[in-house]
Amino acid sequence: MLEPIGSAEWPARSLLGTLSPPARQDLLDLGTEVRFDAGAVLLREGDNDRHIFLLVSGFAKVTATVENGETSLLAVRAAGDTVGEMAAMSGAPRSATVTACGPLTARVSQSDELRRLLERRPVISMALTGMVADRLRWANRRRLDFRGYPAKVRLARLLVELAESYGSSRAGGVVIGCRLTQPELATMVGAAETTIHKVLRELRADHLLETGYRSTVVRDLPSLERLADLLPNSSRTH
């Protein structure tokens, strides 16, 4: 089973990564610890439950059913992120299903517990609001990408985002610890699966990407950023 990552290692753009150590610990103390195996469903679209998960280790996929009845991958969440906060705060039914990509540890708490903490710790409330706003901006940016860029650039932009948000630097590149299938990548960038297959083959041939059974390795992040038509990470705002 995966162990919780160290306090200094939370992804910078995750909720835990933005908090001060005392506020981070208050959030980590909330609720109780639960563990899930690969493929386990944490939250199910349409359900009316009100709990929220804080991911402590592992990755989860966020999916939803689209108009034609197919399942679309909306996002990936990793340690330091929350899932289920919108339904917990709004009282609306779950808008998506959240599934563990592999072994996953989380803290589960009820909406009233979260509300009490947010009242006591306004800094956490502000950080949570900022995180939700960032997710909405990312979704809007993806919609603009669909109209403004070809599939190869859209995929490169997605891979850069995943590498910078959830990647771990290792010898030979940046490892994205959540293995995404070609159909999932296709839904996230709005392209045909055959197109994604071709683009991945080209990225591997150009030594920008390496794909394995459980992970994806970005071998040359600066070159991938240039392909994605993105400024260097230090110059971009999110």
C-alpha cells in the first residue's frame, strides 16, 4: 500500500501544497483514514451523499457520462487534492464518478465537519475556493484549446499540465504516476482514439515521451512545452 507523501512533497498546485504547515495539518486531521484498491469507486455520479475525500496518496480519475451515454474522463486528481467538495458544499447530486487508479489512501469527512473547519480556518476556505476556481479555469482553457489547436498540441498541453501538477522528477524525465489509456486521453483532448495513437507514436519517436504499464514519462519537458505552444513554467500563470 502506498504511504502518505512527506509534508514537503505535496504537489505545489494541490490544496495541501498551497497551505501553511499548521493549516495543512488541521486539514489532514479532519475525518478518518480510508484505503481503496485499484478500480474502487470513491464517489458515484448522481449520488446524493455529502462526504468529501482528501487524497493522501495515489491517483484518482474523474469521469462523467456524456449525452451519447459514453463515459468521458474529465480530470485526474492526486495526493493533496480533494474530491467531492462541490456536492458537499452545494447539496447538489454528484456531478462525476471518482475512481482509484491504483492503491489510494484518503481522509473522508462529512460536509458539516468541513464547514466547521472552514469557519475556524478561513485560510483553508480561501485556498479551497481558489482551487475550485483554478479547476474551472482549466476546464475553460481546455474548451478553448479544442477550437484553437490541433490534436497533437492539445495532447502536449495536457501532458505538460499533468507533469507540472503531478509529476515526479526522476533520472531521464518527469514521471506521471497515473497511467492513462488512449481512449481516456482521447476524451480529455477531444480527439479520435486513432489520432491519439498516431500522436503518441510520434512523441515517442521524437524522444519526448515514454509510456509504460503504470506510468508515463515525459522525457523532455522543455521541448514538450514548446510543442504545446506554452511559455516556460516560471513565466506562466495558472
